[in-house]
Amino acid sequence: MTSPIPPISVPSVRITGPTPADTSSGTRPRPDGESGDGGFTDAVLEALASVGRLDAAATTAAEQAATGDLDSVTDYMIAATEAQLATEITVAVRDRAISAFNDIMRMQL
């Protein structure tokens, strides 16, 4: 009797830009409203979405482990470790970006 438990939904941030009908080329709307064919913004958004997916998978595996529906404990350990590493990398990149921003702000003109 294994039934998948849906992940807990987290409120998401709405990004304004072109409507889905305006993006028939398959590109994602950018926050600045410009149409882009990939770039830094798209890479960051995709990376954050990936971290969210990994966290949701770890949460689902933890819920299945708690209810006894998980087939193997290693599935949970792998999902939890992937989510932890992705979060640590994201925090490290954020810290570097903030440090670079602060260095730029301290520069004298």
C-alpha cells in the first residue's frame, strides 16, 4: 500500500514579464521584461528551481520514511544529501555574490 505523498507547496514569487502566449519560442519570461535566449538570470532561476525540486524530493522521501512507505532507507539518504549539498552550494554562491557587491560598493570613484 504505497501511495506517493505530494510535496508541501510553498508560496512562490511571481515574476512579471511577457505572458506565456508571448513566449512561444520556448524562452522563459525574464524579470526585466526583456526576451532572452539564456543568460545569467535564466541560469540563476533554473538553479534555484533545481534546489527547490531536490528539497521537495527529500521532503517526500522523509514523509515516506516516517509513514513506512519508503522501499529503501538509502533512497532517503541520497535525496537528503543531494538537497543538503545543493543548499550549501547555493548559500556559498550567494555569500560570494554579496561579498563581490560589497567590494564594488566600497570602490572609490
